[in-house]
Amino acid sequence: MNKKKKSAELIQSSSKRLIRGTKNGYRYTRLNKATSNFRLRRYISKQIPMFVIFVDLVGSTKMSQEIPPNMLGHVIRSFSQEVTIIIENFHGYVLKFVGDAVVGYFIPINNSRKIANDVIECARAIVDVAKYSANPLLRELGLPSLHMHMGADYGKCHVLLYGTDRKKSHVDLIGNSVNLAAKMQGLAKSDELVLGNEIYKKLKNKKNLSKISMQTGWKYDYDVYCINFSR
């Protein structure tokens, strides 16, 4: 297992990729989504505990009205690829891309408390890379800065196979934690992570986390907490 890079290393390597990307059509040499596909097929029709994170780009609708479609495509593709690399750095996997959102997951092999902390640090790194790597370059190009809403939860997910071919049919995740993580990112403000109680209970350091008021319109009997990385 590769050693996790620190935030400063991630920012530096991201800057190099993005600068190269402006010269070669914003295409990267690799996106290791195939690793997720291989991993999940080990667990077809099984329920396994995992952490799920949704990372959604803020303001893409507004961007689509302000910049040409081909340039918007470059921005979304670069954003998705950088998020993928960061999730993989923290030993997670990217399940899929949904428009301008990235869905990732982490499978705790031994220490779920350690992975819970990794999810927080992964979200922090995503914001840092956008802030210190992507956004300065985007401003130079006259493009809007990137910000994101994020939601994360922990629980058992069912590995669902669409079809009968265990090697080729589409494989996906379903479960309460997947649904709640998606709902939680809708509660998040810009550059904020909203996480569920099951992750919160596993965290040793709860500093900077605050419970979200029920006045937000949260309709589920489940406590949620937030941490804002832009402050």
C-alpha cells in the first residue's frame, strides 16, 4: 500500500498536472477507476461496511451560463480527476462520476476509526488542492474558482450487480449510508463537509465539528455534523 502524501505534496503535484493539462487538452494519463471495479466484484451480492463520500462542485449551473461548454467540460474533468487522485491517495476508491459530482468510498480492513479520520483529511485535502492549486490557475485563465459541497457517512452497503455476467455487468453500491451521504452534501455550504453520526462517533478529534441545527430541514432521525475547511 502506497504511503499517503501530505497536503503540501498533493498541492504541488496537482499544480504540475494542471499546468500540463492546459497544454494537452486537460487529459490525464490515468484515472484508476478500474481498481474500484475490480475491488467491488469481490463482494457481489454481499453487504460490507464502508465510508461513502460525495463531492459535488458548487455553482456548475451558473458556470454553464458564463463559460463555453468545451471549457466547462475541461473544468469539470480536471476537478473530477484531481478529486479521484486525492481519494486514492487516502487509500479510497472512486465509485463513479455523476455529472459534476464524484462518489468515493473507503473500505475499513482493520481500523475503522483510522479510516474515519482519513475521510476528514481527504475532504480537507480536496479543498486545499482547489484553493492553492486549481483556483490560482483558473483565475489566470479568467475562469471561476472551484468550491465544493461534501457529504459522508458510514454503514453497510450492498454490492449490486446489474446483469448476470460477474466480470462485465455494471456493479454499483446501494444502502442507507449511500443515500444519506448524498442527502448530506445537499446540506453542506461552500467548502464544507457534512457527516453522519456513525462517522462522528468514530472520530478521536472532534475539534471544529459542529452539530447541524434541525432547522435546516433535515428530515431524518439521524444526527449530522459539519466542518468548514475554508475558515
